[in-house]
Amino acid sequence: MNEEFLNKWKSQVKKGTLGFILLRLLRKKEMYGYELIEQVSMKVSIDIAEGTLYPLLNRLKDDDLISSKWVEQGSGIPRKYYSLTEQGSSTLLAMEKNWNELSLAISKLE
């Protein structure tokens, strides 16, 4: 087994699917950054650094796929919550369709 190749491939898959994963998580409910990090780690076993998460959230926001708002907390500093926009929902549906088609095509390879 070529461990170096495998590690590079895993990294590329992670980078390519992280936006998809975040949109799927935000479909259920709005979340703040640290909560997203915890959910990604817990649900898909991918460790994501803040330095990766926040630039990606900003790109998703620039593409009008998510929106954000500051929410005051009773104890401490305000949190920025992210939620899926209408355009984000329709884009996510198209992404899921593409993902399923690709998965099916790969499963048919011999």
C-alpha cells in the first residue's frame, strides 16, 4: 500500500466534501462555529481546524449558500450562528443528487 498516496487522497476528499458536509449539518438547524467543528468530528470523524472552518464558512456566505447572525449569550461573548439560505437549500439538493449519482456510478465499476 502506498501510504503517502492514500493520505493525499484522503486530504483531497476531505477538502472537496467539507462544504457539502457543512451544508448538510446546517439544513437541520443553525449552529455556531465551534458547534460545527464538534458535529463534523462526531458525525463524520473528520478533525477540522478553525483555520479551515471559518474561511470555508466565509466562502459559503459569499456564495449566498449560508447566512450568519450574531446572538448575545447570557454569559460571555456573542456567538455567530450560521444557517442555510434558500439558495443553499436548493444547491444542497443538487449536490446530493450529484453525490448519489457519482456514488452509484462508482459502485458499478468492476
